[in-house]
Amino acid sequence: MTIGWGRNLSDRGLSHDEAEFLLDNDIAAVVRELNAAKPALMTNDSLSHERKDALYNMAFNLGIPKLLEFKKMWAALENHDYATAAKEALNSRWATQVRARAERIVTTLRGDHPHVQAP
């Protein structure tokens, strides 16, 4: 398996710094894409920085298309009903698959937690 310009991953792999660089780029792409998909919520002061980070975390994990399927969660967020938004996020197959991560994220969406852990 190769990446980039013929780098053979089975021969050299990736250094920690290279993996961090790729992660930073992936996170930046998710932030740009989610901001573009939900500008009314993500690009102004409608949501706290912590809640936005929680949503970026979900987007990183799920992908933007899947996250956008959480229609009831998004509607609740638009109405500043954070308890319902958290409930709707938990009412998903994603939450059963990533149980601890989902709990951390919805705690932040509810506003019960001062920060969300990185993806």
C-alpha cells in the first residue's frame, strides 16, 4: 500500500509527526465541511465553542453526510434545546457503537461538561 508519491507504508510506515500532520489536515477538512454544511449554526455565535467541538468530533467519527442525517438533533440545536439534541444524538446506532465517546459528546451538547475530548 502506498500513499502520496509512492511511499510504501509497509516499508516505512508513518512517523508520529507525519501521522499528527495528517490528523491535523483531516480535522481542518471536517471543520471546513461542517461549517459549509451548517453555516447558520457553525460559523456564528449561535453555539458555544465547546458544542461546536462536540459536533466536529461527531463529524470526524461519522462523516459529514451521516451526521447531517441527525435531523431531529439539528432541529433541537437550532432551537437551543440542548437536552433534546443530546437525547437525539444518543437515540442512534452511532451512540450504541461508540458508547463512551457518545456519552462524552452528548454531555458537552447538553452543557454539562466544560469541554469535549479531541477525536
